[in-house]
Amino acid sequence: MWIVALASYSLGGNELLSVFREVGNTNGPVAISILTPKEPTAESGHESTESDDEFQICDNSESDNESTESDDEFQICDICTGEEERRKLLRCSCCGQLFHPACLVPPMVDLIQEDWSCNSCKQKTDEYLQAKQAYIAELSKRYEAARERKSKVLEIIRSLDLPNNPMDDIIDQLGGPTNVAEMTGRRGLLVRASNGKGVIYQARNSKDVAMEMVNMNEKQLFMDGKKLVAIISEAGSAGVSLQADRRALNQKRRVHLTLELPWSADRAIQQFGRTHRSNQASAPEYGLLFTNLGGERRFASIVAKRLESLGALTQGDRRAGPSLSAYNYDSAYGKKALMMMYRGIMEQDHLPVVPPGCSSDKPDTTVDFIVKAKAALVSVGIVRDTALGNEKDGRKDFGRIHESDMHDVGRFLNRLLGLPPDIQNRIFELFVSILDLLVQNARIEGQFDSGIVDMKANVVEIREEPKTVHMDPMSGAPTVLFTFTLDRGITWESATTILQQKQKCGLDCADDGFYDSKREWMGRRHFVLAFEGSVSGMFKIIRPAVGEAMREMPLAELKNKYKKISSLDTACKGWEDEYEVSSKQCMHGPKCKIGNFCTVGRRLQEVNVLGGLILPVWGAIENALSKQTRQSHKRIRVVRIETTTDSRRIVGLLIPNAAVQSVLFGLEWVQDIDD
């Protein structure tokens, strides 16, 4: 836009014409303002220069406003790009573009609302709304499907008849909170409703007892005998004394059952220490409860190993609490058994026992077990470097076991938990069978250190009066030699009574009964009574000469070594014959090299125990035993024996019969105890 101001009154017509031509060559609208001065007066005359100030000049700001208003009044249509006044164009409320109503398809002839949108925006809006509706519909569909699945899952859960909380269920079965003292970190418990249907939540503390003192109050109720059952958890296993204290009203013997073994042995010992403390009237009995999975024995093994090292708990007897020591697999014999099992599975050596579920008559079963066991060890990472396997001697090498794993019993039990129950239990039973074999051989050779050994028999009597074999010159305390006669045999009547009681209680199985050995030993066949124990598939063995065996025998091993006798008359004759013969000779027969000194498999035994003062003469006893020819007679063993007639208990050193004279000579026997 051009703005021309003509401030000179002296311009002529030609000059004006040239100005208009100049303006006409410009583009756009033109605004021309012609300013004329006032006519000169006589008074002004030649003062024309001063009259220049009187010209009326157009203000620039006003021109700018007029230009802006002109720009707002005229806009361009985005379809035809034609210029039009703003009020004649339609503006889209979404994208802000301007359109002629006639340029739209179809043309707009009706009254347009303020929130009008163009076709492009309407199309995009419709597509968005459709997608949104489809998304909402899909979400609703999935939500309804999820609700339906949730309802089905809840119906299945309700049909399962799941038990209540284990702790609340135990408390309920033992008579409820009025009979059970609970020392845990819980603030409340679930109790059975008064109508017998369902349970209700109840706070553990009452109005008279604060929550911080509820455990101490429960402990006092138990110690006073008002509640005879106590349940403790890790939260309540510190600062609480629950032993049969002589100062407490409740001095009944404690039976400590551990329902869930902790990961740490320290925590287990902390809990066991609640019921085994000073000034108690009787020591507690401990019981460990866990599943029959082989890998779970790992927790019991760790706890047992730690408890065996505690003199305060075992009072120097490592066999105190046999339920614990029986699970100590992490020993020198356990490491040796693990190495033998690994070498057997990797086919480096021959397995010393028949694997569980296999038969020596069917070698294919053993081969199949070794293949499965090897694959199982590979799956849990015990057998490594399997990628290095190659064809060797017609078979594939499946890797190797690192030397650090060959004796690591703890790692073996840990990895065992990652296997399916079937192969897990079979591998563990193989390990235990090899371990039992090693312990049994060590016992026979006299090399097994079992701490204080209880010598038990059906009849235990003192054969002759004890003799004082040494007198300490400083204290005057004597060293006494006791001679006992032990009858370990089981008569035929006692054996049949045991079997009949099992049958009467309904605890018998089809494999219970009398068996005889498939092979002869020293020209004789041996008879046993076998019945299933507390663990399925494991049988207790009773022999006529030595009574009940310490080790339970798997069913596969039992059928491999013995055959069942169907005739009771045959079993009775063989049992009584072996019972009589075992009273005079050992199982090696009359040609035994040791003769009367051998007690292996002998029913009647003569046992010599050296009691009284032992430490001052320990060196002399050890020197005398070191001169014995048999290895089993060279080791010193501490035994405990109790007579069956007068319940007299003696603890001392076991002196083999062949070494009695040598020991007495070393001690310089003095006089009889009567003197």
C-alpha cells in the first residue's frame, strides 16, 4: 500500500499526472492524501518558509492502524486461494483454516455454528472416535473374560477345601488358645466361631495384657502348668526359658518338635536352647519333622552336625538325640561315600551296592539307572563340561565332575533339591546305602568312632564281682574291672509275638514275615524276621542271634539277599537251631582263627569294662591295646552298659577279651574289690 503526501502547492497538472503514473505502477491498494497549504496573505507575504510548519501532515501510527484493519478484513480461502472479506469466510474450529461456503463439497448454505469443523477434521475425528470405541470394546471384552476366569478360579479354590493357617489349625486341634501358649510375632489369630462355622479374627492380647508383654505372659502360663503346649517361632526364640525348671510348677518332660527346620543351624540351636537349659528336672526329647525328599535331609544334616559338637546339649555324648546324629551326612564317611557314588555313576568304578530299584540279576536295570542318574547330575550342574564330550571306546563321554565337588556333601544335597522326586530319592538312597556300608565295615574293623556307645541286650548281668585293678596313690580312687554277660538273642516266641502285634495293629504289609538267606555262610543258612518300619520301603531286620539290626534294609536289598519262607514250621526249626548254635560259637564257625575271643554274631557275650578312675592309667591301657594283633582291638572305646536285673549303670572303657590279661599286667592288678 502506498501513501503519497503532496505538500507543495506549486505542483502543476503535469507533475500530478507523473505522480499518479508512478503510483499506478505499484501493486495493491493505494491511498493518496493531498495536503494543500493555506493561501498566502498580504500580511504573510514573503514569509513563505515559515508557513511550512502549518501544513497538516498525516500521522504514521494512524496509517498503520488502517493497514492492519484492512488486512483483517480481507482473508484468503484455502481452497480457491481467492481473497474475500473475513466475515464471508468459514473458519474451522479444529485446524483454523478459512473456506468459502461455496467452495466446500457439498457447498454450505445453512447457518453455520461457531464450532464448525471441516470435512478433513471431521473425518479424522470420526476415525479417532471409532478407534476409541473399538479399544473400549476390546478392553470390556477382556475385562469380562478376566472376571469370568477369576470366578472360575475362585470356584476351584472353594472346592479344594484348603486347610486353615497351619499354626491356627494346630492350635485349634490342640484345644484352642486356652490350652496352647503361643510365643510368636503375630498380633492376632484366627479362632473357630462359636457356631462352629468358619473362623473369626481375634487379637492375641487381652485388656489386662499389653501387646508387648503377651509373649512373656504366655510363657508364664506354660511354666505354671496352666497351658501344657507351647508354640514358639523365630520371633519368640530369644529371651524365653521353657525348660523343665525345678523352680517352675510345670516340671514335666519337654518334647521339642521342630516342624520346619531353619536355613541356619545357629537359629535351630537358638530354638533348641529354649527347652534345654540349666537346673532342669529332665532333659528334653527332640524330633525333626520333614518330608521324605532326599534333598531336604540337607537341613537336618547341618543342624545335626552342629548339635553333635555342642557338649552342653549332648553332655559329651555325640549319640545323644539319635534322631539328630542319624542325619549327619557331612562326615568323613559321608564324603567317602559321595566320592564312591560319583565314580560309580560316571562309570569310573564299580558301585559297591546295588542301586535302589535295580536287581543284580538284571544288569540292564543298573545301566538304565546310571544313565538317568548321569542326566540328572548334568541337569543340576554337578556334571560339567558336557560340551567336551566325545566318542570314546564306543560310548559318549558326558563330561566330568570337578575335584572340588567330589567330597562336597552340602553341595550335593543342595543340588539334589532341583531334581524330580523319583530320581532324587533314588540317588539319595544310593548315597545312604554306600554310607551305611562304609560305617558297617568301620564298625566291624573297630575303626568307627561313635562316642559313647550303649551296649544293649535282652539280658545284661554282672558275671562276677568287680575287681580293683589299680589304686591311685594320690587320691586313693580305684580303677575297677567289671565283667558282664550279655544275651542278645531273640527267641522264636518273642519273634512271632512281634509279628502278631504288627498284624493286630494293622501296620503290616505283604512283605512282612520270616526270611532265610539265599546263600550259605560257613555251611549254614541264616534266618531273619523283616517288617516295614516307619519309612515306606525300608524294613527292620531281627536276627535270632543278635536281635534287631541297627540299619534298616531296603526292600530291593532284602529280596536280593533273602527269600520269604511260607511255612512257619520251617522258619521255627531254622530259627531255634540258629538260636542254640549262636550261644556257643561266632558266625565264623568252629574254625574261627580267634576262637572263643570272637564275638561276631555270637548270642552270648562276655564283656569287660574298665571303670572308675581312668585318666591316670590311660597311657598304660593304650600301650597294652596297641600290642594286640587285630586292628579292632587296638582302639579305645567308651561304652555305657546297664544291667537288666538291678538297673546298675556303668560307664567305662571296653577291654576286648583277648586283651584283658595284657591290660591287667600293665596296671599291676592289686586286690579284689571285697578287700
